[in-house]
Amino acid sequence: MKKPARRDGTPDRNNNNKKQRPTRSETGGRSDRSEAGGRPSRSETDRRPTRSDAVKGKSGRPDSAAAKNKRGKPKSAKPQRAQAHAPKISNAKPARHQYADAADRPVGPPQGDGMRLQKVLAQAGVASRRAAEELISQGRVEVDGRIVIEQGLRIDPENAVVRVDGVRVVVQKDLVHLALNKPRGWQSTMSDDLGRPCVGDIVSERVAAGQRLFHVGRLDADTEGLLLLTNDGDLAHRLMHPSFEVSKTYLATVSGALERGVGKKLKEGVELDDGPAKVDTFTLLDINEGKSLVRVTLHEGRKHIVRRLFEAVGHPVIRLVRTDIGAVALGDQRPGTLRVLGRGEVGGLYGAVGL
């Protein structure tokens, strides 16, 4: 067979040197890529590097190569996040007292039950919370006979006895202290079977709202002036008991012009049907048109005691007004009206009876 020639007539030598590649049928359907310098087939390599081979080094590299960085220096260990340790819990203690160690326990004054002292003083109207804290730090607050200077102390408002500058502060919300100017002709009772006007008519709305009030002592129907009402039974009992000697002041208009010796006689004592009686102070204020206006103070609470004293010295009482009970004064309060006692007045009453 003649070999093809080029156009110029020379034989084609390159075709003689070329080798014939085997076909897919001759190689069993696979080409010999290894001879052609291509990528070896899976048959020629056992398998690809697996994850287990990467343990020794990435891509099959030994450990020495995997432990070095690009500069050839050993790699530093990566920082590990600190693990938070769970607190130790003791089943023998309440949950609010369980702490991991002593360093986790709160510092400061003990936090017990009750209400913070500065809040109690603020609610009682003594001062704002910040001002109450200053009173505590200055040592002016006393709780149950002990001066308190630490902040955050908790107390029981229902039972604790709190004093500021020696004056007791009423911190119970349900306690009521009222001053009534009883009009002349009204009965000192909460109700009257005969339908006469009484103190209960003036406080009927408060009683209907659930307040249990009772009057401290009595004034006869013809006597007018200051009458206290409260729901504090212990205070009312001590105010009425003669052993505590709570002073009461009266303005009395008596018949006749008083002589100089009348006041001295009343202070020394006058014999009455139920025993001797006397006044603590006596002041003659005015004499006009055959009447005398006097002010007397005494601590006794016997029935009609003032009227009987002046009748015993020959000057019957025409008009009688009670103006003061201890630290509480009637002032310019109108007849038939009520007012809530101030903090100083209530503290003065408690102090007078030793509460």
C-alpha cells in the first residue's frame, strides 16, 4: 500500500511515527489514562484519602507537618472557653439561702420580713424617703426602744413602736384619730334611743364605711367643745384612766364676779360628795356684766367635775367649753365638724399615756 504523499510529492513521515491508540472496545471500555500522563483511575489507586487519614495530617500529611503553620513554626493551642460551674445546692436549706460559696452572698443589713423603715416613716407623713434616711443616719429614729442608724432595716408596722426625736409615730394604716367639736345640746353617744342628736350622727358615714369608732370620755349635753374619737382601744383606755393624769383645759363662764380667793381655794382643793377635788391651774380672763370668764386645767375625769367645783365655791357655770386634751387643742374648729389629728398631736397623746 502506498503511503500518501504531500502535495509537493514528498512522503508523509509523521504518519508513520504515530502510534495507534487502542479503542474503547480493545481496552475493555476504559482508556489507559495513566499512559497518556492523565489522572490515574480508581483501579490504579486503592482509594482516596479518608477522614481517618486526616487525623495524621490534612490531605494525608504527617503529624509534623499538620502541627506547623505556614511559616514552619509550631501552631499554638486554641484558647478554650471557660466552663461555668453549677452552684452547689443543699436540700437542707431554703432555696433563697442557697449559694455557691460565701462570696456570692449579699452584703448589707439583714433583709427580713416587713417594710423598710424609711418607707414606713414616709407613709406616716414624717418626711420623704430621702429625708427619712437622713433622720436615720443622724440617730434621731428609735424602734422598740433602740436607736437605729443602719439603712434598710425592715420592721413590722403593726407591732413596732417607732419614735422620731422622742415622739411616737403611728405607722398602722387602720388606726384613726379624730377631733370633734361637739355642739351644745348633743349627746356624747354613738346612738340615742330617744332620737336626740348625738355624736354617732356626725360620724355615721365613717361607721357605714367600716370604721369602728368610739369616743374618749364624755361631755354632758350642755357642755361643748373637744371630744376625741378613735379605734385605738389601748390609747382610749389610758386617756380616760385617772392614773395617767392627762390634762384637760376648759373655758368656763360663771355667774358673778369672782373674788381673789376663789382661785386659791380651787387649787388647794374642795370637798365634794364623792371626795376632794382640785384644779391644776386657774386663770381669771374677764369679768363683764355680772359674769366671769375663767380658764381651768385639771386631770380628773369625774362626771360634771368642773360644774360641781364652781358650784361648791358659789359660782354656778353658765357655759362650759373644753378646749384642750393633752397635746390636742380645739383651736378655731367649728362646732359639729371633724378633723384628723396631726402626727405631733397623736405622738403627744401616746407620750402622755406612756405608749
